[in-house]
Amino acid sequence: MTTWRRFKVWNHWKSVSRVFGCALLAMDFEAERLGAIAKSNRKVEFKSGMSEFEVSEKEYVSTLQSPDLFCGMVLQTYCGLVEEHARDVLRELNQIGIEVLPLLDSKYHSFYEKIDHFPPPNGIEDWGEKILSLVNRSWDDVVPGKAKIVEVIVVRNALAHGTPEVTKRMLNRLAGVGGTLPWKEGTKIKLSYDSVKDYRDRLRSFARVLSDATAESICVHEIAQKKSGRGLKK
């Protein structure tokens, strides 16, 4: 009997989703509670050990009412989970003898060092297609399709590198895979709970395809190993 492989990404995924929802709920509740009365420059303080933070009531409420920066931080976390999941998949495939080295940077020496520097800078449209092909899948198996996944990564990269405005380079990259952005060139990227949820669901589809296809490959390998073992005993 084989065991279906459950990847650690899903435990982390659940935790991040819970924090995301609870934090926005708390922000909305607190903003509504204080919005009508917090109009002064009186300070709101937070202390933890030797550290402390203070902000005026006006800035406090204004920040609670503008969660787009927090939403962007959550999106970056989801993208990080997907990239670590891809590394996890490559580790598992390497264990069962599937050739993964062509996807890794050859300038590093050990396998684990190469894995630590994955994904490469050529973009998810390239490395994503290659890793899918290792488990006999393609972008057609990912519900939103390649362009929709690339859109998420383009937005994440812009936010992560401190350039939250749409650039011509971003639009050109998406045009190359048949995609687009919901904002025009020069427009600031603003995320909401709904937009991050949509992006999260796209990433989850990609990660789920990798999970299920890799688990299937591992099961096939285990069955082949058991048959081979029985054959040797005979």
C-alpha cells in the first residue's frame, strides 16, 4: 500500500490565510470603532520589551482604513510559499530518480545549494513550465493558465522591490505570455482582500497541480519498487 504525499505548504497556507482574514477583520472592526472619535494627534503606543512604537490617532485610523500595503505583504508571503513548494517538489522528485538538475543553476556545487537558489531569474513562465513537465503536466492543467499566474508574480515582484507602480517592462512581460494588468502604466498598484484572494486562488491551483502530480509520481515509484522487490525474491 502506498501513502499519498501531503506537502508542508498546505499547513503554512492555512495559517497564512487565517492570519490574513483575522487581521483584516480586526483592522475593519478597529477602524469602525475609532473612526468617528479619533481626530486628535494624541499618541497611540505599543510596547514590547525594550521596543516601542507610537503613532497619532489620525494616522492609526487612516492606516487601518487603507489595508492595501498589508494585502501586498500577504501576497508576497503566498508567492514565497509557492516557491518553497517548488523546491520541495524538486527535492522529492530527485529522491525518486527524476532528473531535476537541468532546472537548477549549474554554478553551484551541491544539490542542496542548487535547490536553495531556485527559482532562477528567468520567470515562472519558464521554470514553471519545466517543473510541470517533470511531472507530466502543462500550463493547460493549471486552471487560470500561464498568463494569470505570471500576472501574480509580476505584481508581487513590483511590490517586493519597492516599485508599486505599473511600468512598461511589466506590461511587456505580460504581453509576451498573452496577459495584462488591471492597472494602466504609471498607475499605483493597490490590492484589496478580494484581489489578493483571487491571486491566492490562482497560486493555489498551480501549487495543487504540482502537489498532486508529484504525489502520483511518488506512488508510481513506490509501486514499481515493491514489484521489483518481489521479483528479486522470486
